Amino acid sequence: MKNKTLHIQNLGQIKDAKLSFGDLTVLVGPQATGKSIAVQLLKLMVDGGQVQEEMGRYGLDWDGELPKFIDAYFGEGMQSVWKSGETHIRWDGKEVDLELLAKNRRKNKDENLFFIPAQRVLALRDGWPRPFTDYSPGDPFAVREFSEKLRVLVEKEFSGESLFPQPRRLKKEFREMLERDVFSEFSLKVDKFRSQKRLVLGSESGGNGLPYMVWSAGQREFVPLLLGCYWLMPPTKVSMRGKIEWVVIEELEMGLHPRAISVVLLMIFELLARGYRVVLSTHSSQILDAMWTLKHLRENKASPSVLLDVFDAPKTQGMLKLAETVLSKNQKVHYFDKKEGNTRDISDLDPFAEEAGASGWGGLSEFSARANEAVANAVANSNR
Amino acid sequence: MSFKKAVTETHLLENAFEKGLGALRPEDKPHIQTEDTRKLSGSVDIDKAYTAEEPNANRWDFAIGYRHSNRRTDFIYWVELHTASDSQVKVVIKKAQWLLNWFKGHGHRLAMFEREIVWVSSGSTHLTPSSSQKKQMAQTGLKQVGGTLNIKNNR
């Protein structure tokens, strides 16, 4: 797939960000460096007409004014990120006039990008997905839209069915790994409490299902992510949903044990193999370890089974094919530098790079590197 | 005591001291970059000096003395120039263990100096900072740098 580029100047914390998106792209950087703004802007670039359509459908009216549009889209108070005359955006080499986007409705209303936001835990209330209109008008569009998608998914595609394990959505291998590393002996199903439908975790040994409030933090984070993946893996012969080509997932690691993160990464590989272009933002060094592994296994023409070893995944025909496909994809890693307000392409993931942001993988391995250095010095100089 | 004096008073190193980076093989010298070559206190080829006495041991390569601007005494960089590959990690760890043992015996004079034990690895390495191999190296007192050891005046 041809790489797409997004160049952002003077938007919020971002002074100058040049992003190139491969088949799999990972964004790293400290808090409040503009990663979330960048991926929300990406959604706007890819799906401007669909965003306008959805916002209009749910009664949002920004009077054709950009500041109001920004508040409605990015969230209340965000209009200050836009600096008139200074903010410039180039999408795939072409200057984009956001004021024009706010003023005129676009004809193309197709949805090409599915966004799984960092605040996905908010998508469920008492164990049931919240509709778009359940949120405050000042809440970010990405959260409201994701929540609405889950509501439609659960109401229309899972009436009375078990959501996990779910043979029509996930490969058997994934189901077994999720049982092993996330759900234990629990299943996820629709239940009713005083006529109110809700998702509960049920145990094979019977008894009442566990309602949302007693789920672990990891399960609360994981269930919306799983449902988001279900949305992208329709139970039909068509491997992709509608016209969606892009998937953005913010901080997929939230609340998850490293073993569960490994399974989620394999599910990301499944999305890649289905043809989606995936963008992740993360604070997890494990995800960059995975990117670094992919890079070196690809460059050294390693066998797909080696990749499965890394993820402790079964070496079935299906999984080997998946690993082979993922190893053929291209990848990019960008670092958002807080001090400079810019981004750097650190796709080489070279631990020996001269520049600290590159060698420390955008700060994600800095602590380990410093810890190694401190221990090495202490051991080398003991008994002097 | 200076680096030179400590070398010349060490078993089997009596005649091994060389000025600057003189103890290193010509092909190894480009892997050591110093901010000021005049601050080099000398070098010694440990591996060569101990070949006859310990032919089968995992002997360490070199020691390089440097007088840092912010140090009163010589600082010693214990340098192993070794090809990088994951399978070589254990070999270099064994060499570092040999060195640490040697400090307790014949190398006790040189062990008095502040030091870094550095694996200058040529070729590509495949160890992340969070990997257990990196932790094993750190626990042995070993640091790994890629390609070149850069020695600055201040440390």
C-alpha cells in the first residue's frame, strides 16, 4: 500500500509534525505532545464528509464556523488549538483548508476510517454501549461515534448471542488465546436485569453473570476493544467492513497484562492481513519491541513461525499464513518530541542511534536503558 | 598511582604498556574515538599478554586509560571488540566474568581505578534495552555500545 502523509504545522502542541503512514504505523511520545490531535485530524482528513454528516444527523450545528466545528469535533475548549493564519495542514501533499471544510458540506460521505479512542471505557454504561446522543455536546466526536458503533453492533448483530467466545468473528486460535490470557473461564454474553439489556461475564460453572461494575479494569478496557475488532471483522465472506480502509487505535495496551497485549497485537495483525491500514498510538514499550521484531524478522527473511514464537501463538496453517502476510507489510514509527514540538521518523528503531529520542524509542525504553547503565556501572565498580 | 605504573606492576603486563591506542590492532583503532587524544594515558592488550598462561580462558581484550578533565586520576575503559550477535552475548559475559575475577588477583592494582567495562560490538545487534540479555550484561557490569566507543573529556 502506498504511504500517505500528513503534515501539521502549529496545531495545539504541535509545531511541525510530518507523519508518513505505512500499512502499520505507531505513534509514540510523552503525554500532551499532540498524538491524539494528530490521529483525530487524520480521521477528519480521511472522512471529512462522513464526520459532517454524522454530526449533522445527531443535531450538532456549528454555523459553518471553524472554531465551533473544532469544539464539536475535538471536544469542548479545543478551538484554541487552531491558530488562524498559522495553522497549516497538508494531507498527502495537498494543502487542506479547514475553514472551508467547516463551511461547506462535502459530497463524499463514505466512512473510510474506524477510530477506537483512548477513552473507550466510557463507551459502556452499566455494561451497555451508550448511544451518540447520550454524551454531552462537548465530548469528542471520536468517543461518541465509537460508542454509537458499538451500540449498533451489539443491538443489531448480537441479539441474544454470546459475544465471547464467538466462532463467527474470531479464529479459533484467537479465541483460545483470549480464553487463556484475558477471559479465563468466563464468557461475554447479553443478559437482562429488570428488562434492561446488559453485557455480563458468565462462568461455565453457572450462577449469575458478573455485571459490568465487578469486571476487572482490564476487562472493562478490553471488551470495547474486542467489540471494535468485531465491527472490523464482519461475519461474512467479505473480510472488511463497508468501505473502511483505516483503523486507528489509541493506547491499545490500557489496563492489559503484557500477555493480553500480545494477543491484541495478533488481532491487529489479523486486521492488517484483512487489508486494513492500522495506526496505533501507544505508551507501551512492548508494542515497540514488537515493531522492532517485525522489522528485523522481515529484513532477515525469517520464517513466519519465528514471529509466532515471539507471540507464543499456535503454529496452525491459518496463523502461519497470518504471520507471513504481516511480515510482508511495511511499517512506520513516529516520535512526538515534547521539547521541540515536532515529530521524528524513528522507524529504524536503532538502540544505538546518536539521537536520544531515536535510541530511547521515543522515551519508551529510556528507563530500561538508564537502569541497565546504572547497574552495569555499579557492578563494574564494586570492590574497587 | 598512574595507569602506566599500575600496568607495569601487574603480572604479565610489565612490558605490555603502549602509548595512546598503541596496544590496539590497526583495524580496531577506528572503533575508539576520543575527544582529545592527548588525554589518553595509554593502552594494554590483556588478551595477548595472557595467551600463554591462560590459553583456553575467555580472556578480555584491552584496557585504555584516559585522564578525564573532571577526574583527578586515570579512568580505565576495559574494552572488548567483538562481533555482535545474540549468540555472542554469553561469550562476552564470560569474558567480563574473567576480567572481574582477574581484578581480584593479578589485576588488583588496575582494579583500583574507576572504570567502564564496554563491549564495542561491530555489526548489527539485536538486543532491546528491556531484554533479559541486556539485564544479564548489566548484572555482569557490562555495557554494550555499537560500532564505536566515544570518549568525551568530561564524564
